[in-house]
Amino acid sequence: MIYLDNSATTQPRKEVLETFVKVNEQFYANPASIHRMGNQAEDLLEGARTQIKQILNMDQVIFTSGGTESNNLALIGAAKAYRHRGKHIITAVTEHPAVLNPLAVLEEQGFEITRLPVDETGAISLNELNIALRSDTILVSLMHVNNEIGTVHPIAEVKKLLAGTRTLLHVDAVQSVGKLELPLGAMPDLLTVSGHKIHGLKGSGILAFNQVELQPVLYGGGQEFGLRSGTVAVPQAVAFAKALRLAEPRMEFANWNRELRAFFAGFTGVKIISPETAASHILAVAVKGMKGEVLVSGLQQESVIVSTSSACSSKSKETSHVIEAVGVPRGYKEGVIRISFGAFTQTGDIAALKTAFERVYRLIK
């Protein structure tokens, strides 16, 4: 099988798996225990934390179960901590459900949420963001790279816009870390990263932050500085640090993206959804009059794995909120597929995809 669904999840690296197994076998003690084995586990945990802080240029790191938990802790934790300043939060209509749904819960609790519209490329207007800012705005939450069409939000420019205000910036970087360079000179106040998107393990993630007060959303024994109670999963934390150290952008992504754009442009009734400025590892296209799930199934029969717009919404019968927001024409919106590259993608995979798509397209037509 040729796997081109890396934005849904990635194959773990062998080195990451080996690290995970070794820590489980040799350093399995509870890092909160005061005996020697507990101290050894704690040393590994804190070593992993230090490595991640240095790589991301962030002051603090909390280990979580993944992107969803990190987003919940960032949004709900910050909202609770700063509600004395105000109850206004700004986001975009195209954010991941792991951001939109916690914000909807906060809205039910009396917070006011401004959801910025996007243009046909999936981009927000910095001017509209500036207009939406108020003296009681406590948080702006924007993903770095959109998980469905690859739109890149200008994080450094947003950070600059917020300079001089007391508004915090949270960035969901689940789809960008390891694929795009982060703006290390203008990092957000809160940063979400997920392990299984960078060839690490499912069930691992972090929330990194700088000089931010948070209140917990999980209560218990007070682990992770009181912000994330529960026995810390040291093997997952150390494996996450390993995956992050190995994660780096690949120049081939841009070449493959251009090649596929030229290829799909040759078909009548195929529309490229991802903007030219999108992250190069994600390419969303739509076929007029076809169902995305039929295309996915047909390509699978040709041993090529892609997805519909996103793994989180692929089983839903409703059109993705991202596809609706960018105004994909009626005849195309049900025929969207997403192709996404990863560290194990090879040039031959792109050729195989092209061959498979030609066969499936002719068959369905």
C-alpha cells in the first residue's frame, strides 16, 4: 500500500518505537516516587521536557495525551485563568473541532467568541482580526496550518499585531511542526503539538507556553505542575522528544506538490482546493460530480491511500465546515480528497498516485 494520508496520522519511526519500548522495559517506575527507580524515570522525563523546550524555544512544556487535550487545556485553562480581564476570544471559522468545540463550551459559560470568516484560500484578514480585537479580548486561537486544505496563517504577523496588548495567542501547530519552520523569533504564547503527526506515537502530545497562567481541566494528584493530573507517561514523553528531534521539513514536498498540481490541472472537472500558498505537504482537490468517499475507495483498490477532507469528518455525511467556509462550488464540494505527504513518502509514490487516479477517474466517468 502507498500511504498518502499523513495529515490524519503518520507511521511511527523505528527509532521512536525503540525508545518507547526501552523506557517501558527499563525505566517503568512512577516518576513521582522518591526511590531510585522513580528518580531515574523523573530524570528521563525532565530531560525530554528540556529538549522540547529548547527545540521549540518555549519556557514551559506540559505533557498531554495529544492535540485535543492540549487545545482544551490551552483554551479552557487560559479562559478560566484570565476571565478577570475579560471574556472575549477570537478564532477562525476553519479551526479544528478540537478548538471550535471547547470554545463552544466556553460560549455556553458566558464567554463571547468571535469566529473570523476566511476568503476562498482559507485565509483570515489581518485587518478584520485587528478590528475584532477589544480591550476585553483575552485570547486569539489560530491553527498554523489548516488540516484539510493546508492554508498557512501568518503567525508572526498575528503576534506582531497583538504586541502591546494583553491578548494571548494560542497556535494549534499539529499540522505544521516537522513540515514548516516555526517562527522561532515570534512564537505564540501557547503552542499545541501532537506526537502521532510527526511520526511519533498516538496518545502523546504537548502544550508549550511562555509566561502564561493556566488553570487545570483535569484534577487529581497535581502532576505536571498541577496542570495535568495523572501519572505521567514517561515512555510517551521521551518518545515524543525523540520524534520531535527527528522531525524536519523535506524539500521534496514542494516538488511533489507542484507536480501534482500540474497533473490535476490536466483533468476537466478537477478543481484544486488548496491555495498556491498552502503548506506543501497537503494538497486537497475536488472532482466535479463525484463523491470523495468513492474516490478514496477507488484509489484504495489501486493500493493508494488518501482521505476525504479530514480524518475527523470523513465518516460524516455533512460537508466539511472548512470546505463550506472557502466556498467550494456545489458540484465539487462532495468530491474532495486530501493527499498528504510524510517522512516515508517516496517519489515513486507520486507516480503511482497519478497512474491510479487516471484509472479511477476513467472508471467512474
